[in-house]
Amino acid sequence: MNGAEALIKCLEMQDVEYIFGYSGGAAIPIFDAIITTKTKIKMILVRHEQGATHMADGYARVTGKPGVVLVTSGPGATNTITGLITAQMDSVPMIVICGQTISPMLGKDAFQEADVFGISLPVVKHSYLVKETEDIPRIIHESFHISNTGRPGPVLIDVPKDISSAEAEFDLSPELDLPGYSYPSYGDTEIIKEIAKALGKARKPLLLVGHGAVLSKADAVITKFAETLNCPVVTTVLGKGAFPETHDLSLGWLGMHGTAYANKAILECDLLFSIGSRWDDRIVGKLDEFCKDAVKIHVDIDPAEEGKMVVPDIFCCGDAKLVIDELTGYCKKLDIDDWVAKCMKFKKDFPLRAPVVEGKLTMQEILKELDRLTDSNVPVSTDVGQHQMFAAQFMKTRKGFDWMSSGGAGTMGYGFPAAIGAAFGRPNEPVIAVCGDGGFQMTMAEMATAAIHNLPVKCLVLNNSYLGMVRQWQELFFDNRLSGVDLEGNPDFVKFAECYEGAKGFRITKSSEVTKVLKEALAYNEGPCVIEAVVDKTDNVYPMIPSGAPYTKMLLEAPTEKLEKPTGST
């Protein structure tokens, strides 16, 4: 058995279903082993290595299992970097296997050589360069363990061609031995009791649930906990579904473009309990004014997150599901009916608005109707931009593994291939990708993969012919000096879809067509489809807290006076 065959055998032992990849010279032995080993693992050929990483990412987010990518050396490997940083910043388990030039040529500028080990170090949880063929089983075993334990993340394995080609004797089930690698599980009981005591004293408490709660599969435990306390809940964008957004205690998600009622609750709470959220800049706004008079409690599996952004009054390091399960036993219903009633009044007084404007088609009305037609119960991926924020606002998420969006990296081009990966992971369900015209064009070549495999991916392209979010910032903060945002020359997205056998295109141009066309698209199951919605070009996303501004500066609608340039990133 050669190294490549041992590698495939080890992937089988990790219950890998799919490999998303693009072949090339340095990886030929591994691609060949997919044939010679007669593996049950299915090779999914993509059209670009970035697409492979996003497919693996989407697969991981809807299954909880690491997605696997196989590419060649040099540009093949470097094309995965965008997908790696996307997975790293959102804590997504992924294994990326790269072919590499032969060992004697390493560091000598050989054809298609790149120091992918060094290049990838800042954007992965761990990197390997395989130096001995016999090490392949150990490295595969370690990689899956590292990728999917503690705080998940991507692991890269760089395999020189002579290493994958060489024959060797293998122990395919090596013992796991990772000195120095450990991760917490249960929290400190004394700290958990301290949290319970603080909650008991609170009169206006708020739970903040993040992506870590999704990753730990804590949704049922958190729902029970919130109901035990009778405490309102806000989530992060990536925490959508860790607490069902259809629940009476849900206030939706908070922050820059979060619901006004979530942000109003943040302003008034006297205790904020973060469960698996890293307090990122989109949540915090102006740090020294963020919940400055509230008690702050933080539960996270990653000890590095303690005090990184917000210094909490109490920090408990542990798995969210295990910590909250134990904590619930020390808690009882809080005497906070007045606070709950006030939060419910926030929902009534500051609702999300989906305007129907004569002669204009808005993203909000389309997404609200799509959510109604799917009963908030379908896997949804998004690309990045205005449509992403509107989708997060209007498409409610009931359970934790139904929402895919690039949060930390904000990766345009993510949405469509992520939906393809999700469709492989959840083969009996339709998957919806909500994209802008800009992001969709970055990876739309992956329509070939979706069509070949007859995947029921519904790609809604909200076409405003702009890079809408950048245009919004230029309008609000740069005197409407528009630069580099007009997407003149967009293709006909309906014709594009129908270039591929089995794919279908739909178009919406006015409000009266929304329900009819969406129903037709949802009913189409012979392959993927694109629904192009030609929407208002200059609509903006509200609510909005300008970057780096405090919550008191939240805009509910277009401002009537000139705004100061924001201090944070777009």
C-alpha cells in the first residue's frame, strides 16, 4: 500500500462521505488512490479550489462533521486560503489536503511549489507538512481530532508527491498522542454556582447566544435554560438557531444591523450573559460604552477569549452545552415579568419593516415571503452584503445547523458553494442560497457541480447592480461619492442558469410576482435553479449602528443630517 492509498483508507475510517476537490500534478497519486482503493467516498469535482473550501464549509455547518478538501500544489493550494480563513474565523471544522512538490525539491522554487505550510499558519487551527510516508495515518487521525474538538477549525495537510507515492507498512489505527493539546469540557462548578447567584440578583437580564452554542449542539439545553429563567434571548448573526427565533422569548440578533428591539434590550439590561459568543466588534460597537453598567458573564470553550474584547465580571471556560446543562440545575424562574413585558413591547414598538413600495421591488419583501413559504424551516446560506443582513433579519432560524453565513471574514462568494456543500450533507432537503449579484459572480462557476449532481439548491440572486453595502457606506459617510461599486455589465442570470443542463432560471421584477415565482422555484426539484430578483438599486439596510459607535447612535431609518465617518471597519 502506498501513502495515498493509506490516506484514503484513513479518511474512510473517519466516516468521510465526500471529498471536494480539484486535481493537479502533485496530487495525482491521491486522486488515483480514490480509484485504486475502490473507496465509498465520493469525489466531488469543483470548478475552483475556493469553491471546494466553501462547499466543505457548508457541509460542515449543516452536519457538524469536518468537510474535506483535496487540491494540488502551488496555486491550487493557495486558492484555498480564502476558504481557510473563512472557516478559521467562524470556527468551522475542515481538513484541507494539498499535493506538494517532491521532498528533495522543497525550498528550491520547483514548478508549482508554494510554502503552503507557512502561508496557511495564520489561518488554520493547525498545519502539517508530511515528511515520512509512515506518518500519514497518525497525521490524518490527529487532524480530525484537532479540527473537531474544543473550538473547531480548519487543519491543512501538505503531502509531497514522493511521500504519497511511496510504499510503506502502515498502522492505520495509531494511538492518539498530542502532548500539550487539551480542551475544556465541563466548567468549574464553583464558578457555575457564582453565575447562578448573579442571575438570581438580576432584574433585567439578557442571554446572548453565539455560534459556540451552535457548535456544541446546545440549542435544546439553552431553550430549557431560557424557559426556566423566563429570560429574553438575543443571538449573534452566527448564533441564529441556537435559540429558536420563532420562540416568544427571542429578540432576534443584535449589533450593527441587528433588530432594533434586541439593541434596545442591550441598552437597558443590567446583566448580559454571553454563551459561546466572542463579543466581536459588530456586537460591541464603542467598547467603553457597551453595557457599561451591566454585569457581564461569559462562557466559552476557548480560554483565549477571556477578556480579549470585553472584560467579564465572571468567566467560565467550558463546553456551552455542558455548562448550561449544569447551570440550569442551580437556577429557577426569575422575578422579572416587568422586564420581559418591556422587551416584548420593544418588539411591538420597533418591528422590522418590509416595505412594499409602488414601482419598486425590495429585498425585504422577497425574503419575508420566502421565510413564510418555507415556514422558517430550511437550511439557508448567504453571501455577504446588504442581502446577508436582510436575510438574517427576515429569515428566521428554528434550529442551530440551518444557518450558514460568513461572519468573521465576510467572504463574498461564500453563499452559493456553501449551499452546494450543505445539499450534499442534507440530501433530502432543499437548500436556499441568498446571494447578491456581486458575490454570486465570484463563484457562480460552481453551477456546473450543482447541475451535474442534480442538487435542489435554490439560489436567490438579489440583483441591485451594485456592491450594495459599500454603496450604502459611501452614501452615508462619503457624501455619496460612488467609487468602484457600480456592477454595470452583469450577465442575464436566468440565461446563465439555463446554460447548464437540468438547471432552471426564474425572474422576479415586481411585487405581484414574488409569491408565484418563489412557489415555482421551491417546487422545482430536477436540479438547481436561480431566481433573479431585480430589486431597488439604492435601498439601505436599517437598523444600523455605525461602526465603532455606541448603541445610542442606532439609526432606525435614513438620517436627516450628515454623519461622522465611522471609526471601525465597514
